Amino acid sequence: MEQMEEFPPAPDVAGTSLDGTAIFSIAADENAALCRSTGVQPATDGSAHPIYYYIATQVAMGKTVGGVCETCEFDVEDGPMMGSSGVRFAGQLMVGQDYRVTGEILSLVRKKSRKLGVMDVLTYRLRLHPAAGGDAVLETDNVWVLPRKELAA
């Protein structure tokens, strides 16, 4: 079995900013449609469906999926895969509230797996803040798997 030392190291991308400039707002009609699609009624208190943690942070972060892949020197056409996503809520997501995203890449680690061969495991953190200012209402850590077909043995 080949040792990882025989492969070039993963690009050093830890600390890369993912701060967004776009504002994300959860529209009442879009929230209602999303809720109906999951078999629940929209909340009557103005809170949004919690899946918006992922939608809002991905849409309003400072890079597209292709841009994140490019930063990691990975061709998006090679198929990045979602590994996991975890969220910590500090408050409610609200319909009609404007939000902005801050975040950064935490790590990019090269590994070898039996199934995928050589891959990079990307971990990044995003925070969703009220656009008007204030503490984050949530923080999410996402892990993507970037299969490195070009490094296959």
C-alpha cells in the first residue's frame, strides 16, 4: 500500500475567508412552500424552517461552490460530495429578517480511502448574523469530500 507521503500535500487553504457580501432574506412565501414540501405548516410566530440554516449560509457566503472548489485547487466537475453538516443555533431564524454570512475554511486534509482513493476532506465554518448587526444566530460546520482522481494510483 502506498504511503500518503508519496502524494503532494493538500493546498494550504486554512483561514481563507468565506465572508459574504450578499444579504439573504427568508421570504414568507418561500418559507411556506418549503414547509409544505416537508409536510409541516409554517410557524405562526414568524420563525422560519430550520433548514434555512444551510440554504442561507450556502447562498450568502462569499464564494460559490465552484469558488470554494477552485480555492482548494479542485475541479468542481470532479464532483465534490457532502460529508456532513452540523449546526448550533443561538437564536431563531425569522421570516423577513435580513442576514449576512461570515466564515472561513478550517482545514483541508489529504487522506486515502479504500473506496475513493486519494481525497481531500474540507472543513469550513459559517455563521449567520442579522444584517443590521449583532451576534450570530447560528454557526455551522460543513465537511466536503473532494475525490482526487488525478492522484489515483
